[in-house]
Amino acid sequence: MTQCPNKERNLEFCTCTYDCNRRGLCCDCVAYHRDKGEIPGCFFTKSGEASWDRSPRKFCQDRV
Ligand code: SF4
């Protein structure tokens, strides 16, 4: 896993509630979800994030 000098600061703003070893490692998080055609949890509303569905479809439902 990546060593990131910003991890502690990133964790202060991470809104993801999924138990994941990428939390605070935003580059890894974005790359992981991008490769799956998904969107990281912090882009969703609180309730949308809680669904743990990171699909673009869910994102549109969440944000419209
Ligand atoms: S959005 Fe995905 S990769 Fe990022 S911390 Fe949450 S579960 Fe992990």
C-alpha cells in the first residue's frame, strides 16, 4: 500500500464509512474506483455514501 504524507490530513475529511484500507489514501481510492467505473464515496451525500453503491447511476440518483 502507498505511503502518503497527507494520509492523516485526508482522514480528517474522508466521509467514507466502508471499512477499507484505502481510506486517507485518496490517489489509491480514486484509482481503485476509476478502474471499476465507479466514483469514490466522498462525492456522495451522507445517505448516498451509506448505500456503499459507488456506481455512476447511484451518484446521479443521489445528487439530483
Ligand atoms: S471510497 Fe472506496 S476506496 Fe475509497 S475509502 Fe471508501 S471504500 Fe475505500
